[in-house]
Amino acid sequence: MPRKFYLSLAERGLRMPIGTDLVLHEKEDVPGILVDGYRLGQVVEEAARRYRTPLAVPHMDLMIEKTALLELLDVPSAQIPTYHFSEPPSDEMMEAVERRLYEAPLNVRIRAQAGSVAYIAQHTDLLPIGMTIGPFSLMTKMIADPIAPIYLAGMGIGGDEDPEVKMVERVLHLSTLVILRSMQAQIEAGARAVFIAEPAANRVYISPKQIEAGSDIFERMVMRYLRRIKAYLDERGVDLIFHCCGELTDEMVQAYASLEPVILSLGSSRVLWEDARLVPKHVVLYGNLPSKRFYSDELITREQVQNLACELIERMRAVGHPFILGSECDVLSVEGCEHTIKEKVDAFVHCEC
């Protein structure tokens, strides 16, 4: 879409949560819907209609690509949720993934995700959006302790010198491959934008002190893979919506803005009206109400949500940066707290500011 489409949404004062999970868990057959692209697409449409947005934001499940990758390596399904590499993937594993990615049938959840995009593209007037995890975040799901080898890499130690660094490098490469394959399926299904969720690429895993001392660790471990993804999208005329709700430094925010996403989504740890100075005005800022706390009135009340929403709107208007008010991440349905969560979502979507 032309960038002016997203800028016009900001100018119109669009407010929206990433709320597909809330709608999904109103249904009786959640497991069945998650593997049925048509029905999942209907859920995505219902969420977009409910929150009055033309953006059909898919269901966010950051385990999909991990499952797909480990299935290619014949890891038993029961082990996949907690599986971690204990040594660098072998040359044979690397070759098997590269070959089987395009020979083996797509993972059932990727097929359903692509099917939901196809439903939106073929049956609605909404903007079809794909969804994947980012490479760094996927890597952290497959290595038990990535922080130590990442720090070693930040000291200049390469994979040829340390097996744990090599493990991180190889898993990052495999992660990027499976993400590109997932994106390909969703783009072929009709996605005109792709939402990349990269929450782990933050100061918890990447040392700000190393960066300040001149290390290129953030570029090598995070940005080089994201730039490859951005180039892939650019070649196909597909927009990037980029999300990171982790703890970030100003330099990290600027790096993400350099990807030229149409929308940059940040978590509630960031002060968006201050981040406006770090982000070009043709990039819409999105967020960043503390939706991870919506489930409890002890953590945040409806009135506090309204007050925060109004402050964000007023502050962003004052700095003159294009802005869409929304949640800091996907708003998850929490059993027993559904009403409380939806009440707070409605509070910011409909408050008078």
C-alpha cells in the first residue's frame, strides 16, 4: 500500500488493539480454528470489524515458526515446546532444513495462517496482513541460554572460536530461512503487509554497554537478519509492520526505524512522544498502552487506561508525529479475566479525548 494509506489512518485518529486473540477465545473450538485457515480468517475479520480498523492483523503465535523448523528436523511433537539445541546444528541439519523447507508440506499452522490471509484477501475489503516472529526472538526460543554466547560475540569472539557462538549464528540462519518461507506462503496468499514481532531483540539479551563501547553486536545479531527480511519484502512490494515490546535503548529504536516500516509498534517501557524525535515522520508510531496488565484491576484500572490513552493522544498530537493508539502487544485472552480485559480495551478505543 502507499505509505500515505497508513499516514491517513493516523491522521484520522485510528485506535485499535491487536485483539484477534480476544475474539478467538470467544469461540468454542479454538484448537480447530487455529488449523483452519478459513475459520481463522473469519476471526481476524471479526476482530477488525469490532475494533473498526481496516487492518486485518492476524493471530499472533510466536511458536509457529519454531514448530515448523523443528518438524523439519524430525523432533517429536511432544518435545517441541521445550526443545533447545545443546550444540550447533550440524552441516547435515542445515542442509536438511534448506532442502525440506521447499520439498516438505508446510507446517499446518503456517498453512492456516496463510489461509486466514487468503480469506481476508478474497472475501473482505480489509488489508491482508501476514504475521511472523523475528529471527532473533525465534533463536532465543531454541537456545536455553543465549545471553552468554551473545555477550561473547559482542567481545568479538566468532563461531569458529566458540561452539556456543556458532550455535547462535547457525540457529539465527535457520530461523531466518523458516521465517522467509512462512512469509512467502502468506504473501502468495495475498498479504500486502507483514507484521514482524521481534520482542526479544532488546537490552536484556544485547548489552547496551557493549554497544556504547563500539561493538557491532546489535547489527550482527539482529539487524543484518531483519535487513534481509526487509529486502525480501521490498522486492515483492509488501509493507513491513515492525513490533518490539521489549526494553530498548534509543539506539535500538533508531535502528528499527531505519528499516523504514510503515508502522513501528513499541512497548509501554518506551515514552512515545520522546521516541518521536528518533523516528522519521513518515513512519507511524503505534502503541503503547500497558495491555499486558489489563487482566487485573490491581495493576491498572479502566480509568487509568482512559487517562493514559488521552495523555498519549494529546502528547503525540503536540509533537506532531503520526500515531495510532493501541496496545503494547497482542492483547491475550486470560481465562476468568475476559470481561476485565475487554472493558479496558473498549475504554481506550471509545474514550473521549
